[in-house]
Amino acid sequence: MEFNNAVIERSHKIPVVVDFWAPWCGPCQFLGPVIEELAGEGQGKWELIKLNTDENQEVSRAYKINSIPAVKMFYKGEVIAEFTGALPKHQIEKWLDDHLPDKDKDYLKAMVQQYESGDTNGLLEKLSLFVEAHPEYTEARVLLARMVVFEQPELALELTKDMKPDVLLADLTQHIIEIIRLLGFKLHDEDPTAQLLAASNGFIRDGKLDEGLDALVKAVAVNKSYEKDLPRLAVIGIFNVLGEKHELTLKYRKKFNMALY
């Protein structure tokens, strides 16, 4: 095998994963079929090259292969990720998912960075189109839910309703769900806490988040545990959705802490 052509040059067109192995290596015999199966399932997103270290000692020395099996991912002529040992299939799948270059992932990463920078100009439209085309990207759905939860709680609920507890951003998803619970609250008695929750709901739906937080913190002071901790959890949810540096989080954090005790 001509390593430069098969791996280095080819990696400028598609990621190439190289499995450094040898016939006498027991763990290599376990890893080989697993990574070959994954290559077959990869739908052409990456290619696998099996490199016998006994027959390619110069290449093995160049890439400092001291123990095998060793797996390296090449992209644009460079090693961008690697692992050693016979990992189980699910761990290799995660490794591939974490490191394979992907235009959609890069686009999503750029949108996340744009949101975190505070620049949301045009972001909602771009993100909505992305989620419509790629609903499998959990992070995109959570980010969109985060952006629309106050104005469109029903859409936020639709975006998060089938999230599993162990998904990426599970904590943020739960905070969004608590806000949705607040915005779905219906006044059903004359309890002072219920009155304040209903007021908070109305303010937030009218776009008056400051007044909504004020009423909600007052509800915490009256009865933080009302309706399965709704007042307390809704405030925490709003703080997390807005972010710790948001002006309203800074304004109400101390008031909230005082209301708790």
C-alpha cells in the first residue's frame, strides 16, 4: 500500500480512518470486525484503511505506533483524532460522531456561537430552517426551543417533547420544560401563589419578562413548593435559559435567593 496516496492524499477529499494492526495481536482481532462493520454503516462519510504494522514499519514509526491496535483519523493530511485499544462498538461510534468533520455540525456550531455572543440577528430563521431539515440534531432543537419558549411555548414543547433524559443538554431541556409548565398554568383557585403564577404567565406571554419574573419571585416567597415546586423551578429555568450574565438574571438572582429563605 502506498500510504501517501491511500491516506494522506485521499484525506483531502474524505476522512480516512487507519486501523494499525498485526496478525499476532489478539485485541486487533476483536477490533477489526467491529470497525469494519462501522465503516460499512458509514454511508460513505469516511473510509477505513487497515495497515499491517509488520509490513509497514516505517509508517508505524513515523506515527509513533507503540502499541496496537491503534486507530487514527486523518483529514486534510493531518491526524485529527485517535485512540488505542480494542474499544467496544458504542464507544467507537461516539468517537466517530465526536470527531468526523461534518458541514452540518460546523454550521450548527457557528449558530450556537452566534447565539452565545448575543448576536441573534437572522438566527431564528436560519435555525428554524436547519431544524426542519435536520430534526435529528438534538442541540439544534434545544437551542430553537430556548429561543422561542417565551413567545411560542407550544412550539418549544413540540421541539422537546420526545427528548430522552440522557440526551445532550438534558438539564437545559428540563429548564425549558419548567418554563412551558409555567406558561401552561391555569388559575384554578384563589390561592395567593396561584394568583401570582397566573400574573407571571400573563406578563411573560405579553412580552413583559421583567414583570413576569417579579411576580414569579413573589410567588416563590409565598410558597416556593406550590404545584410541585413550580415557582422555584420556573425561576431557575428562566435564569438558565437567559444565561447567568443576562441583565434580568443579574437583577433577580439576589431577590430570588432571599425569597427562598
